[in-house]
Amino acid sequence: MSEARIRQVVVLGGGLAGWAAAAALSHTLREQRMRIRVLEQPHSAPDSLAEATLPYTTAFHRKLDINERDLMAFTQATFRLGTEFLGWWPGQEPAFMPLGRHGAGIDYLPFQHYAIRKHLDGDTTPMDAYSIGAQAARRGVFTHPSDDSSSPLFTMAYGLHVDSSLYAQYMRLVAQQNGVQAITGHWTDIRQDADNGFVEAVVLDNGEALEADLFIDAGGPGKPLLERGFDVRFLGWSGLMPCQRVLSRHVPAKRVEPPRTDNLALACGWKRRLPLQDRVVEELSFPDTLIDERQALQVLDAVKGQDISARSLRIGRLERFWVANVVTLGPAAGSLDGLAAGPLDLAQRGIVRLLELFPDRQCDPALAGEYNLQTGWEYDNLRDFHLAHRLGVPAFGTSLRGVTASPALRARMDVFDCHGQLPQFRGETFDENGWASLFLVQGRWPAAYNRCLDSLDLARLDERFRKTRELISKAVAQMPSQRDYLARYCPAMPR
């Protein structure tokens, strides 16, 4: 069996996805002593200035034995408890979407069912009151979650804001310490086995051929290897997510920034703020069919001479992500508009999935088939989660005219509108709590409650909810500011 193991891997493209993949493979498979090479394009700019990640990122780092303090210091990272939405849903100003849970399950039903029961009984307490993440983010405070299930901190979860370029550099260092080799150049052609179609080598512009048993394409949003060598179709979703153009800039941090991402809805798209330790990244996402770049710069309030980063998103996904001995990750596999999950989140989940299904040199089609199923479900469910943020937003009426929910999203909304239950499908990035939080912070209250709660003692429920609010308030009052917490946790290291 050892003769069939993969001995050489070539990763096409550095950046966030490529170097994260190289770091993960070289750490997890270090005993196999395989040769891993990363082909970087010379002078390539990062896809984004900053990333806002989901809690999955912290789990990914733990798998790689990465010290969070060191990584956050190196990447100028801050904590992220969720996203605050301004101007999105009428009557819900502002609305906060936490990464952790609202409240906690009381008996055998998730928290949203009890909240719906109280709402239909006339309770008008905002959902934010039951989210420790929302309360902490509003006050600009932070502490790590607790493993004690009796603590309100148990329901809190966090992601990170990281500088994209520095994050790629950090993963590059991790990978190179594990023996990964960096190569600079452009690949222009591929050499394939005439019998089974496996890629034997990619040919560089200098004529050199990089041979490998497994190729990981993390090369960005340009035409990926699977489209060029295997005629894999790209499924475009630009009609569902028309904001495919993004302008970004760094601005000084004028105040102590809270541990959250801010999203402001505009008539032409939305503006996003991602706070780092030493600066803030502002982004404007817009459809170039609605406004041109000159108008977008005015909306971003950019001044002459300011360094502006511009990029275009290829919204959609590949029909398949793994064919023969080629696996595609990151923007090469597909892109969303970053409203709920960014490219780093998708890349990390794809990397872990590849490790769980890691093949030998035969690359059994059953492994590729399972990878393609799981990844396709993940992208499709995330497409619906992103779309659910937009439907019914007055500011997006022009750009989303004629857009309808997919059958799966319509089924979710119909069941939830009935009495608060939420179907869960395979390949979910956001669980039932995430979907329920999204709908409820939008002010989408069901018409009825779950009939299992007919005999519920409302006085006891009121007392339970009052105690939950009190515990959250006390816990938040004891938290240090994010600035003070970061100063102790990860003082910025020199680079």
C-alpha cells in the first residue's frame, strides 16, 4: 500500500487558500514525508485586504497546532462576535447577527421556539437581549467563550478579522517550516495521461514542468484547471448576487473598534467595515451595471491619491470540484459576495474535507464523488443563506428585481413561517440557530408557535427569560474592552 501513496503535491497559487492548504497538508501528513510545492505568481496582490471569518477558523487553527496569540499578533487581527446590519430591514435598526447562539435550549426545543411563543403572547423584547455576542459587541468588550454550560459565555462564539496579506504570509511561514517549497512563475499548459486524463505535470512559462501525483488548484478567480483541462462547467449566480465589484481601502482607526463587522445597506450595494488592530478596512460592494467605478469612489468617500484596491468577483461555483487528481479550492472553486461567509472560510472547510477524504495516487472516484457532493451542498446552502439576507431589503429593490428564492430556500422559509421549525440539509455551514437568528433579527416572526408548547407555563418562561437577560448583562459588565484584552492577549509583534 505504501507504494500507492501520494509522494508529490503541487499547489497552484499562493495567497490565502494556497498557503493554508500547504500548511495543513504539510502538518497533518508530516510523517509521510511527501514533497509539497506551491506555485506563486510573481507580484500577485491579495484577493482582499482583510477577511472576516467564522468560528470554524479557530477550529482550523487548532488542527494545525497554531498559536492563536502569535497568529493574531502577526496578522493584526481582532476578534469578531458577529455582524451589525444598518439600513437593511425596516423596523429592525440596528440588527445584529451573532456568530454564537441566541439564548439556549430550555427543554427539547431550540431557543427560537420559546422566543416565538413569548412574542406571540405580546413580548416585544428585542432578540439582541438574549445574545451575549450582540451585547458584548455593542459595548466593545470581549473575553473568550467558556466551556461551562451553565455560563452565558458558553453560548458565545467568535471569528477573527485578519489582514489577508499577512495571513497568507503567516501560513507561508508555517508551511515552509514544514518543508514546503515555494516556486515563482505562471503555468501556461498541462500535460495529461492519454488513458485516464490524470494531470501529469503543469508546464510553466519558462518551459519547466512541475510533476505531481496530486494537484490542488487554489489559483484565484481566473479560469481554473478543471475548466481548462476537464471541461467542468461553472454555474454562475450573478443574477442572485449582482454586487460583483468591490473597492477596498485602509483608513485609520479613529476610536476603539468593537469586535464586530459593520454592514451598511446602500441603494447601490453595501459598505462594510472590518477593524484590524492598527487600522480599519472599508469595502464597497456594488453591481457595475448600476454605478461605475467613479461613482463608487464617491460613495466610498475616497480622496485623490488614496490607495484603493479593486477586484471583481466571479459569483457562482464549479459543477465539480475534484476530478481525477485535481482538487480545486478557494476562489478557483467558487465565490460568494462575502456577506456571510468569505473565501477563507470556504477554503479552510475544503482543505479539511480533502484531508478527511485524502486519496492515494489512484484517486478513487468514490472519494472525489463524495467531496463533490459535500462541497456542492455547502456552496448551494451558502448561496441561499446569502440570498436570505437580501430578499425584502428595500435598498436592493432595483438590483434584485425579479430574483426569487430557490426551492430549498423557499421550503426553509415556509416551514419557519408556519411555526419556527427549520429544515436542515447536508453540507450546512450555518446550523438551525444561525438560520433562526437571521430570520428573527430581520423581524421575520412566524404566524404560530410550535404546538408542543400549548401547555407551557408562561410565568415560568418569563422568569427564565428574565434570568437569561440578567446573566448576560452581568457577564458583559465584567468583560474588558477589546483593546485591553488584545493588549494582554497578543501585543503586536515586530515584522
